[in-house]
Amino acid sequence: MSEAHLDWLTRWTNLALATAACSAVVGILVRGNVGATLDAIALVLLGTLPALRVMVLAARWGHDGDRRYAIAAVGLLLMMTFGVVVVATWR
């Protein structure tokens, strides 16, 4: 993987973690629908971090012609997406 991919992933990870932390803290302090929405935003952001890494790997494996791993990565992404949606909407 090139340095440009790693720089982009590092920047996204730092931004998503900082945003998720702020959203979670404010979501705890603020009650009601706004707090629940901020908590859901934090969960979705934390769920996107590993999903983003798997997407990058799936694209890389697909580009390299290793379809077995690319298909497995896509299956994992579908399961992760389902889990994040369930957790984010759970009441």
C-alpha cells in the first residue's frame, strides 16, 4: 500500500476518533433526542473506522486479482454495516 493511502487513512482515523469522542461526551451531557442522536453519530463514526480499512483492503485485493479475499472483505463489510445500523437505531 502506498504512503498516500496510509496518510489518508491516518487523517481519517484521527478526525473520526476526535469527532466521535466529542459527540459521545456532548451526547452524555445533553439529554433527550439530541443526546441520543449525538450518541448514534459517535457509534456510526466508530463503526466506519474498521469498515474503511476493510474497504481499502478489499479494493487492493480486487485490484491485485485476489478475488477470494476481496469477496470475503465485502461479506465482512455487509455484516459490519448491519451491526452498526442495528446498534445505532437500538432504543
